[in-house]
Amino acid sequence: MGKILAICISEKKGTQKKVVDSAVLKPDWGIVGDAHAGNWHRQVSLLSIEKIEDFRAKGAEVDFGAFGENLVVEGFDLRNIPAGTKLQAGEAVLELTQIGKECHSHCNIYHTMGDCIMPREGVFAKVVKGGGISPGTEMTLLPFEKNRPFTAAVITLSDKGAAGQREDKSGPLIQEILEGQGYEVVETLLLPDGRTVLEHQLCRLADQRQVNVVFTTGGTGFSERDVTPEATMAVCDRMANGIADAIRQYSLTITGRAMLSRAVSGIRKKTLIVNLPGSPKAVKESLEYVLPHLGHGLGILRGTDGECGKG
């Protein structure tokens, strides 16, 4: 059990948030009147009072809203609550969608103190049920829904696709197939081939968005720019190449060229990463083969399924 201590909004982006006496949370939007509300996953930002007080103890003079937070809350270690968890505040319900954030340009606090807690301690949520809130509104963690859909992200690797010289057909096809199987696709990305940007996005999707599975398509062949497997291996804590091996073995029953695939699969924290081929035909064949078997493994990773029985 916790509670809201302060509500902060800004009417324009790029300006510091100011404390208000009350607010209305609007479903699929955020806080009415806040410039950062909208139809995206970071509708409401939250920061723990305990973390703010720790920062103040280092000599920082910061008001509520200085870090860009919408809600200052008491009683929760927000950084360690997994994405997908729901928080009830009065009649309203928030669902955590991202833990921490990227800091693209250091704020005034960072330049003054050499540190800022929002990138690592702030969390973000979307509003799934609306309602009014004010300082003192109690907040409770709702039980994690065991049967909630698995979340997924899709990344297409293609130099020509990223340059607008070729239509990406594989990425949208993966999304269509996944959604048809009940997955919630939370992000789709089209990136040029190469390791640096891909590694960064894989880490972000696993660490901050905490998606259950990321599917990549493209970049698994013999071309010098085909480095998707290397990027995947670089960010994974553990490999799970039984999935990639199964896709190759199945694909070999269709075409001998499947032996040229260098695709891998692995796990970063609680996120599974699976390399798929680049062509729409091979993507469809691969997903139809592996998807019926992935659910149990994904459930184990997120803690909603038990381990396989041992004889």
C-alpha cells in the first residue's frame, strides 16, 4: 500500500512540471492538461519520494516536478516493479510500461549535481482506467495477471528498407502473425544493418520496456553487413539456440539454402530474442513452426509458468 504525495504537470514540453492540487487520469491518454500525455506508452511518469529524499540528502535542492515526474509516490520501490504490473489509484488504474529512461541531453540537475535519478529510478505507465486523483490518494499493487498476453517487439534489419528504398514486408507480417496468436506487439522498428544501433535497441527493449520476446528479421546471412547474430549474442546473458536450430532444421525440409542461416536465439534478463530470416515466406514458415511451442518458455521467463516436470 502506498499513496500519491504530489501531482505535477507542464502545459508545454521542455518546461519544468509544476505541482497541482488535483488531476484527472484519462484512459489511453494520461493526465489531462499535461504536455506529455498522448497515445503512447509513456503517458504518466512516476518517481518514489524515497529516491527524491536520498537525492536531496546529497545536497540537491529540488522541488517536486524537477525531474519531470508526474506523480511522486510513497511506499513503492518503483524501479523493481516489473513492466506490466498494474497500480490502482482511487478509481483509476495505471499499467507500468517502462522502467527507467534514456537521457538524450543532460538536464540542469545533472549539470549541477553530476547525477540525475530519473533515468534509472523513474518509471512510466499508461492509463487503462480513468479517474480523479489528488495528494493523499491511496495506491495499491494489483495482482499480476497470469494469463495476460505476452508482449513482443519486432525489429527489421535492412539498409535499403531503412533508407526508404525497399518496402518492409517481413516486419508487418510478423506483427500480423503475432497479433493473430494473441501477442501484444508494443513496438516495431526498421533499422539499417549493423551492430551498434541494434544492440542498443535490444538492450532498451529488454531492460526498460521488459518485453517478453523480441523477433528480428534480416541480417542473418553471409553478407558483410549481416551481423544480427553477433549483435544478439553480444547482449544476451544466456543463449537458447534450440529455437534457432529448430527453425533451421525445419527450413531445411523446404530448402537446402537454410543451412546458410547464421541465426541465433538467446535471453537477456527476462526477454527472449529470436532471429528470423529476412524473406516474408521464410518468416511465415518459421513462425508457424515455433510459435506453438514458445508460450511455455515465455511463461517461465516472466514467472507465470512453472518449470517442466522432471521424471
